Amino acid sequence: PTSSNDAGRSYSASMDASQFGALGRFQDGDDMDEAFGHPIIRRALRVLRHSPAHHVHALELMASSRRTEVTRRFLLALTSGYGGMAPLEMRAHDPVGYVGDMLAFAFRAFRVEGELVK
């Protein structure tokens, strides 16, 4: 029993390491955008439709990943700037400009997400 538990832990640790390595390749969200739009990923999702439980699970994982990435980008844009833009907080003294910049960011994010859904 002990050796099988050790083997299970070893396998689990190796899977965790490989998943972490795969996620590490997507340091920039733009790479992740490209990955989700890749024809192989789209084909894999079409194939998964034949297994509804797996398809739903894959979509939930992708949605969670996207939600995390968009939130990270927004916080980055708010505090440090993103995509060559100055931080949004620099316009906090001008409520109309501040909200306008936030809405512009949200509009761009929605557009990107909408393109990924297509």
C-alpha cells in the first residue's frame, strides 16, 4: 500500500509540474488570446461537444482562466498602465475622464472576449 501511495503522489506531483510549466508559457495574456483562437483548440472544443460533461468542464475552465486574465489586465491598467498606456489612476482627479478610460478599457476587453467566443 505504501509504494502505491508513493507512486500516486509522484504521478500527481509530475502532473502538477507539467501543468504549471504549460501555464508558465502564457505569461502575457496576448499569448493566451492566440492560444484560445488557435484552430486546434477550436477543433478540440468541437470534438468535446460529443461528450457534454467534458465539454462543459472545458468551457468552465476556459471561462475561469479568461476571467482571471481580464481582471489581471484591468488591475494592471488601473495601477501601472497596460499596452503602452499610462495608468488609469493618473486621471482620478477628472471623474469623467477616469470613468471614460475605464469604459474604453472594458469595451476593448469585451471586443476581444467576443472575438474569442466566435
